[in-house]
Amino acid sequence: MQPSDIWKAHAGSSQSEASGLDMERNGCNHNCCPSPLQPIASAGQHSESSAAYFSWPTSTLMHGSAEGRANYFGNLQKGVLPGHLGRLPNGQQATTLLDLMIIRAFHSKILRRFSLGTAIGFRIRKGTLTDTPAILVFVARKVHRKWLSPTQCLPGALEGPGGVWCDVDVVEFSYYGAPAPTPKEQLYDELVDGLRGSDPSIGSGSQVASLETYGTLGAIVKSRTGNKQVGFLTNRHVAVDLDYPNQKMFHPLPPNLGPGVYLGAVERATSFITDDVWYGIYAGTNPETFVRADGAFIPFADDFEIASVSTSVKGVGVIGNVKAIDLQSPIGSLIGRQVVKVGRSSGMTTGTVVAYALEYNDEKGICFFTDFLVVGENQQTFDLEGDSGSLIILTGQDGEKPQPIGIIWGGTANRGRLKLKSGQGPENWTSGVDLGRLLDLLELDLITTSEGLQAALEEQRITLAAAAAAATNSTATESSPVAGPQEDDKIDKIYEPLGINIIPRDGSAISTDQPNEDVEELNLMSPMRNGEEGNGDFNNLMDLESENSPDDLQK
């Protein structure tokens, strides 16, 4: 996965994958080394310049949305004070995620002028999260105010409508070039080996692979529409490659590289969605604003042995329902919470949610958002290449079950890093997609128990049987012979005074009922193939790091 994609989540760009945060435009050549099977990790490196992708469903923004957006913020901005330098406002301090998003949107112009990107959360002091609400502003180099002119200084606080205000926290984002290859394949323990195929079961955290890439199975899910199929969720960039005529997934390996079974084919997927669909409000003044969704639904094939599916998360156990992110909820309900993930490359790791709604405006005027920023605990990386698609799970509190909040789609193991603590090196970060919103977008429900799985399979069986019966009845009606007069009737009536008696035909009405098809066939965006055909050698999977630079690989 490509760490810089959170800031450079471009669509249709043929530019090199230089970090979008590298304001100094460091010259770096990234050699592309083809590989039979490439790991997909956080926002894997893939070019989307060959074709346009189609989100599912399409945007709800109507014509004239730019004017509506301008009016919306224009009306609320009346009476808003400018940023405060050296003193705090007198109004109410922000308390909710929505408060922070609105304040940031009002000051988007000044923030865009001075920063590489922004996020919302709590102020970070010496690497520790405080409980002070703040907008995090990412810069290439953080220096003391003494060495800046007044026009270069960011305000210490920003105020929104009604006098609601928050701090401004400047965080250094440093680009350190291409590091040494990530030793992901050196991680072998019982859990990781099981995820890669040594276990007889498959579930959240297990390795899944297409013909050229591999990633992590996120969750077992069922469709709300159509035939109510049971399947699994992973990243779109893990599952979809339109250079191939079909989008098939396997576990643990595709047939061209080693042993594995066919899981199913992608039915629906999405890459980006407009911010009004995601957040329910406009996230900023830019009408060209999109949120990274990056999800794909793969129904299990008819001949797949469903008994091998596990609904628990290996290493974590049974999880609860999806934790919905409510923008009206307190900031502390999300920021600062401990999370855990299980992925096919790094196994189980823990981290902390340090920011929400990361924003980056690219040079083409497009604004991109991603939902979560997670930093691993004790300066350990939260994810590695190949962990894309893994669930981000809130650890349980007060005896509650752990609750999933998102899935990993990106990270910075090979790119820029956040310098959060003085005197220590910069830290890696991981980006994630809001799971609740993604499930709603793809019209899916999470399955977390064995009982829930059996109920979903029964619902699928009944739906398929009803559809088959309806199709059979329709075919039988269309092919049945038309009823006509019997021979005896002809003899009795042919000599009637008025001549031949014409008998209406019975059964001439033909049923037009068809099984309901709610699921559309979609055009899905996919990565360009960066690799060549494999030679079938299983070692190609495990030795990718030795053949490819980190910048060539996509988590």
C-alpha cells in the first residue's frame, strides 16, 4: 500500500507516486520491479490513469451543488471572528466531531495556504494525546515562532459560528525517502501462519488473493439486496483489476502461484464517494470533495465449503456490532481510543486513533478525505504491506465486546512519517475507512456470530429457491399449449344456425413476473497491473520484498 495516498488520493493522475506532502519536491526515482503477486497494503501503489472508476451507488450531489455549498457556509460564516493569535477566544470550546469539522471548513483557505493537510482530534503534546480539542495541521517543517514572519504564523486557535472554538496543533510530517525493505515476511508465528493458510478455517484476518495481488479478508457479511448472498468484505484495491475479464478471489493463493481454493468473484465495489453521502453535511467549502471508501463485496461461490468460514476474529475472538461514528458524539468517544487489528502480514497489533477526517487538497483542486488515522503503540507499525482490508476494532470497555469501526486501506510504512514526540524518530501511521458507512454504501450487513451466519445462509437459500420457483413458473406458463375447442364440441356446434361458434382461448395470458434483480452489474475501477505473469513458484509470494522496492508494492 502506498502511504502517501492519504494525502495524494488522486483519481486519473499519471504522476509518479511522490509523497503528496513533500512540499520541497524532493527528487526521487521509484523503480518499478514487476512481480507475479504483489502485496496490497495501505493504499497500495496503483495507477488509476487508464480508466475512470464508478462508485456504487453514484453520487447524490445535484447540479448547482457548488452554489448551494457556498450559500451554506456563507450564511453560517456571518459574524465569525478571524483566527486568534496569542489569546484564546471567549466562547464555548468545541466538544463534538461536528464542531471541529465546521470550524475547519470555515477556515479552509488559511489552512490550505499554510499546510500539507489537516485532521481533527485532540492536541498532541510531546507525543501524548491531551483532552484539548484541536485541528491538527500537518507541515513539512515545524519551527519556533521566532523564526517566522507574522504572515507565516498559524493562529493558536480558530473560532467558528456561535463563538465555538478549538486549538490549532501543528504536527510535522517529514519525508525521509525510500527506507529499507519492510521485513514483513520475516514475521512468522502461529497466528500469522494460520492466516496464510495453515488453519482449516477462514475468517477476518485471513489472506485473500486475486491473480496478481493479495490482501486481508476484512469481515464476513451478507447482502441486504438481491439474493441476500453471504460473502466477505475487503478493499477494492485488493480485489479489483480490470486488466482481467473477471475479478476472482482465492485463499490462500491463486492457482498460478500455489495451493488454494476459489472463494468467489467481486459483485460490487467502490473507491470514492462524495462527502455529502459520507458525513451527512458538507465537509468543506470545495464542491469537489470526496471521501475514500475503497471496499469490495465478494459473495462466496456456490461450491465453496461454507463450513470452513469463521465469524470470530483470530486472536481477538467474538466481536460485537459495528460501532457507528456519530458526528454529534463527543470527540473522546473516538479520538484516543485503543484499537486492534489482525492482518495476514503483521498478525495482531494494537494502536490508538489519533485523528479523524484527514483532509488533503491536491494540486488539481480536488479535496480528499479519509476517516481514521491510527498510530501503533510503542512506536510499532500498526500495519504492514498485505494488511489492507483488515478490520480496525475498538477494544472492549467495561466487559463489552470489541467493536469494529473501520477497515485499513493505507499507511506510511514506506513514505512520510509523523513526528509526534521530540527527541524521537518519526512514527508510521495507518489510514482507515469508516466500516459502518461503507457497509451502508454497499448495502451489506456484518455477520459476527455462528448463529447469525446460519440464519443468513438460510435466508439466502429461501431467497434463491423463491427466485428459482418464480423463474420456473414463468417458463412453464410461456411454453404451455394454448387451450382450444374439444372435438366433441366441434361436432355439436358446427351445425348451429348461426354457423361456427368461436370459443375464447383459455390460458392465453402469459405471466411476466421475473425474479427481482436489485444488484446492478458495475464497472469497477481497478489498479493497473504492475506485475508480469507469475511462474508458479510459491517463493514469489514470500520474496516480494527482495524483488520490489516498497514504493512498487501496494498493501
